Amino acid sequence: MRLVTETIPHLRTVTVGCWIPVGSRHENPNQQGLTHLLEHLLLAGTTSRSAQELFATIESVGGWLNAYTTREYTCLSVKVLTEHLPTALAVLAELLTPATWTEEQFQKEKQTVVHEIEQHQQDLHAIALDWFYQVAFPQQPLGQPVLGTPESVRDFTLKDVEEYRNNHYRANRMVLVAIGDVTHDLFSALAASKFAALPAKPRSDWLRPAHYAGGIQSLEYQSDSVYLLLGWPTCGLQDSDFILTQAWRVYFGGGMSSRLFQRLRQEQALAYHLQVTTDIFRDIGTLRVETLVSARDAHNTTLLIQQEVEGAMESLRLHHVEQVKIQLKSEYWMNQESPEARLEHLARYSEDLFPTMTGFPTIADWDSAILNRIENITPEAMHAYAKTHFTQQMTTISVGPSPAI
């Protein structure tokens, strides 16, 4: 198990997260949603304590406990006052220690997950994002929905979940991070005592390489508005150019003065909601423009976004890049002021950006590496990056009255 600690002595709390490198990308077609269901079961109770008792243990000392699943990893996190760190680590270790669930527990959690999926399917953004990945990465694990489908979840057996857990939940692949009023020596000693029982057998961490396709999908949904999602492929975290993805995100939509915001909202009054977002995985990523417009404006808005992206690639100049760099540096440090954001930053980068390094770089090394990449951004590099990635077929998703685009 990798241990990462950042001491922030002026805090009176400690936030701890455990990252397990298994997500929906690791699932076969007949396993859609299995990682997420397993995450639910981790919080459903252990061999010695019920779910209510586990949550009460943390909440009775004023803390919180949470978990979530993504396409590439699963995370469990807890936050407590400094003096309750041993309690927090004991609960985390207990959650990760293989438990024996009853069939009744298993069926209840399956039903809970089905309800979550049904609620998810009422959210325009969630619908559009799921379809975006299915169209961008067809017939690939990366294109599968993280939650699975009601049908896939109902078909799982308890044996399926137990085998999946035993294959993927290995201590030697986990990253345990603590941030706050804690020293590395104390954290290491506590982790060694609490997590000693976790299995640590070698296993392959192979992921099927993702291949971007792109395309168009218009989904009919009873609504007065249309949710538009347009996106392109980008490089992954293990590519040294990954910072250029964020540079283009900021240039396109990094605030109310950004190019797309000014064009769509201030000049054309086509949309109130507009966001430019990225997902960056190990080997690939995506950059997306998302907005909510009236049905009559959906087609013209789609064309306008495409024109603005193409125009940006031609009009980018040095002063634009310098402004982007300032925004990226500010964004980087402001995000790190949140212990929760900092927690994920350290966990993901220790796992994804430096997987082949011998020894463990210091936290200052990580920060310097990111800031140096930002400082070295040039117009030429951004132009080359855009020509490689943004000239590929766009993925366009619309959810609303049909036909919208």
C-alpha cells in the first residue's frame, strides 16, 4: 500500500482517502455496474458491525464517511478531528477487509442501486454524459455506464461480487492519503497496525486501450429545453501534454470572459448555463462543452460551438496563452486549499503520473512538476495539440425534443 501524507499544522482535522485502482473500465460487458455495486456493499456492513454502527462510529465523533466509483478507480474517504484518526483508520480498514454479506444484504443493496440508476436516468446531464461515452468509445469498457443498467445489476449474484472483490481489492495496489494535522510517521504507524490484514497478492493492472470513435446521437426526452453535449478526445494523464487539455479548457470556457461564454451568452443570448469540462484518464481523455438551450436554438448553437472551437485554433495568440497560464496557476493553488480536492490530487498523481518512478517523489516535487508544465505552455504547443485532437470527429449528444440537431 502506498502512503502519502501532507501535514497542514494549522488544521485541527485529518482527511483520509483510500484509492483502489478499479473502476468501470475494468469490467467486462457482462459486469456493467459491478464495481459500483461493490462500493455500495462495502458500506452495507462488515463481519462485526452493521452499516448503521459503522456510520455511527464516525458520526458520533463529528466526522463523515463517503465513497464513490469512477471509470478508473474507487475511493473511500473519511474526515475527523485529529484525535479521532485511529478510529477513522480502523473503520476504513474494516470496510476494506473482506466481509461475508448475507443474501438479504445483497438484495437490498441491489435494489438501492437500481433506484439510484432510475433517478440518474431522470437527469438530463447524466443521460447526455452516459451517451457521450457510449458514442465516443463504442463497445469498449470506457464507454459503459459507471452505474450499469437496472438489468445488469439485477442479474449479479453474490458470488460475482465476491470474486470481483477478491481479484481487485489488493493492498499493494491501493493508495492511502492523509492530509491535515498529522505527521507521516504517525500515519505510517497507524496504517501498519490497522491495514495489516488486507490481502496483497500480485495481479495484472492491464487496461484495454481506449479508441475514440465519435459520432452523433439525438435522444428524445420530454422537456422544454435541449441539453447539448459536444466533445473531442484528448491525451491521458501519462502523456506529458495533458496540461494542454486544461489550457484549452480554460481558453474555451474558463470564466465569464472566456471565448465561448461571451459568444453564446453575452453576444447571442442562446444559453444561460454553459460549462467546459474535462475527464482525463490514464491513456486518453475528453474535453466537453455542455449547455442547455431552447429546442429551436439547438441546431444553431451546435454549429456556433463548432465554429468557435475551429476559430479559436486559428486565432490563439501569445497574450491569450499568457492569460491562460495565469488562470491555470491560480486555479491550481485555489483548488489545493480544499483538503478534499488536495486529497484526490495527491492520490491520482502518485498513481497515474509517476507509476514508473523508483522511490516516492515529495509533494513539493509534484507541485513543481505541474507548475513547470504550465509555465512551459506555448502557442505553438497549443496549436499542435489542437490539430491533433480537435480536428477529429466531434461527438455530439442532444437530449430533449426530437429531432434537436
